[in-house]
Amino acid sequence: MRKRVEVFYSGRVQGVGFRFTAESIAGELGVCGWVKNLRDGNVQLMAEAEEGILKDFLSKIKESFSPYIADSDITWLEATSEFQGFEIRF
């Protein structure tokens, strides 16, 4: 079943290639959505795919950035299928 996940990452998550890596992993897995830096130093991610793929996506991000992520606030939602691909937003 397709799901949507919204995640707010905190810690030292800006300036470490977080957004570009998330975009690359999303492309590998076929995840749609976006990622962006927030003014408060956090990173917001919105993604849609099959639930198992999203769990794999989040796991790969955590593996790649565990030294930099202090916390992640994850909210699972129903998919809206509004995204065509995955992009970095500014």
C-alpha cells in the first residue's frame, strides 16, 4: 500500500550532503517527494512510495547520516500521489 511520510530531522543535518544523498537514494528506490533545509537548521522530508520501500528509504538515510542526526520526528500519512519525482526544494 502506498503511504506518505513526513520527517523532520534535527542535529547537524545541513552542510553534510543530506539533501543530495536523500535525492540519490530516492532515485534508486523510486521514491517520490522532496527534501529541503529549514531556517532553524533542521531538514524536512516528504516522501511517497509503497510502505516497505519508504521504510528502506528512511533506513538508508539513517545509515548514511547517523553521526549527524540527533532526532527524527516521523509522521505516517495517506498517500496523495501528487509528486512526479523526487526533488530538492529551496
